[in-house]
Amino acid sequence: MSDTTKMSGDKAEVEDGMKPNVVFVLGAPGSGKGTQCSLITSKTNFVHLSAGDLLRQECATSGSQYGDLIASYIKDGKIVPVEITCSLLEKAMKMSGKEYFLIDGFPRNFDNLQGWINQMGHKTDFLFLLFLQAPEDICVERILSRGATSGRIDDNADSLKKRFQTYLHDTLPIVKFYEDKGLVRSVDSTRPMQSVHEDVMAVLREVVSKDGLFENDLLAH
Ligand SMILES: Nc1ncnc2c1ncn2[C@@H]1O[C@H](COP(=O)(O)OP(=O)(O)OP(=O)(O)O)[C@@H](O)[C@H]1O
Ligand SMILES: Nc1ccn([C@@H]2O[C@H](COP(=O)(O)O)[C@@H](O)[C@H]2O)c(=O)n1
Ligand SMILES: [Mg+2]
């Protein structure tokens, strides 16, 4: 199942050997993407790559030519140009040397999606999009309490308002895009973390057993 490859037109040539398998993880700010990805990695051979974390790391790297730009996008809840984000993701994937990736917080808009298709579509196999569902009031409460200790420049009421606007306007259409292709698996993320995790693992097992290719590899940790 490689819809990004299929969509990539003339870049859809099949390469020899195993391509990295990718699950995109989306949901509102504070829906629990990072939390659930960490729980998955504790039980599987998935590598968790958070686009937001990679951007924050780049921002904190002294001498980075993109540091100021990234910081201002993050504070305003805007989506950083895909060339930057996609390169950070590709570098992290290569450095890990692994085959299964949870890409958390990506693609956040159509610029992200097109950039991924151009740069990574032909190099990866897309499995499905995991969508964590939680309403805004719950997410806001979670993020504002996380803000007390996170040190994130966007965990405040002002940035959060902008992040939600971006989510509704730019990110939900991406979820819809994959939903129309039957490639979204939604999980109710309002429940306690461990219950959400059980549902997420059930989704993963189902996808894995359908595929049949990598059960031992992926779930036997
Ligand atoms: N199911 C849950 N129940 C209660 N609190 C949760 C749950 N899942 C996550 N949290 C808490 O909510 C906060 C946000 O979670 P997390 O960082 O995983 O969200 P996120 O979707 O990655 O957010 P962001 O988009 O801002 O990076 C954290 O403080 C986390 O501990
Ligand atoms: N694909 C992405 C992902 C994130 N950003 C920026 O980082 C901010 C924080 O993202 P989290 O997933 O950690 O909440 C986000 O609001 C964006 O400013 C991005 O540009 N592109
Ligand atoms: Mg996160």
C-alpha cells in the first residue's frame, strides 16, 4: 500500500529492496500524538519522529541558518516550509537505520504533503494515517497544563489559538484527503492514555496482520 508513491506520478518507479514503512500521526495540538507514539515505540520496532521536535532541535542548534525562521513560525502556529521539515525528517530516518517510522505531526498542510511526495514518496511505503481525535476544550486544557513545564514557546493561550486555526484550516483537509482514500484509522483520544494506547495497538495489529509482511519484525520487540 503506497499511496504517496502512487500519487507521485513519474517519481513512482519501484526501487529494489525494502523501503522504509511510514505511518503519519495527526490530531489537534494536545490530542496526544507524542504520548501515543512514545507508548508504541516501547512495544514495537517503530521509530518515533516528531516533525515539531525536529524543528525545535534545529532551532536550538547554534549557527542554524533556519533557527530564527523556525522560531517565528512556531510562535505563530504556522507551518514551516516543507523543504526544511522534510530534510530534517529524511536525515533522521537515514540516521536511525530503521525500517518503520511514526511520523508525528506531518503532513500538516498541502505544502507538506506535496513536498513529501516529491522528496520521499518514491523512497518510502506509506501504511496509513493514525488520527487521534479529541475536542478543542480537552486539548487546550492539556496543553495549558503542559505549558507549566514544557518550555515550549507555543504552549500559551495566544499561540494556541493560532495553532488551532492552522489545524482546522490546513491540517484537517489533509486528514480528509486520506480519509477519502480509505487510509485513515481514527482513535478516540479523550480517554486515559493507557486506554487510548490499547486502541492504537489494536489498529496497528490489524494493519500488520492484513499486510502480513512484517509482524515479527514490527511487534516482537
Ligand atoms: N489520554 C490522555 N489523557 C490525559 N492527558 C493526556 C493524554 N494524552 C496526552 N496527555 C497529556 O496532554 C499533553 C499533550 O500530550 P502530547 O504532548 O502527547 O500531545 P501532542 O498531540 O503531541 O501535542 P502537540 O501537538 O502540542 O505536540 C501532555 O501533557 C500529555 O501528558
Ligand atoms: N510538519 C510540521 C510540524 C510542526 N511544525 C511547527 O511546529 C509547531 C509545533 O508542532 P507540534 O507537532 O510539536 O505541536 C507547529 O505549530 C508548527 O509551527 C511545522 O511547521 N510543520
Ligand atoms: Mg507533540
